[in-house]
Amino acid sequence: MTTPLTIAELYALPALVPLWPTVGEALGLAESTTYQLAAENRLPFEVVRLGRRRKVRTVDLQRYLGLMPDTTEAAQP
């Protein structure tokens, strides 16, 4: 079992973070579960493949965790 990242650790992350361990730990998931969900496209954000590595945009992870406002909706007048 992994220990989820603290809010301070989440805010200190670079623009792209590795699927494992960073994203998995932030979500409190085991390594195998993290990779399985990514393989099944069941994570709530895009996983970017860079060669053999899988990365997630930090802003997407932070938004999912409620640490940033969701700005994907068009502004209402």
C-alpha cells in the first residue's frame, strides 16, 4: 500500500509527472492498479506516452483532486 502525496507535494510537482509512482501515489493506488487503469483508459485524465514512459499533466491531476478550479467549461456571460 502506498502513502498518498500531501497537498504541498502535489503543488511542487513539475509540469509532467510519471504515471508511477507519482500519479498512483497521489490517488492512493497500487502500482499494478495504476497501470491497469491506464491500459484500460479508465483514469479520469489523459495519459501521455513518451517513448516507453507514461506521463500525466500535473494540472490535470491537480484539477481532478480538486486543487485547481476546472476551467474547461466556457465562461458564462
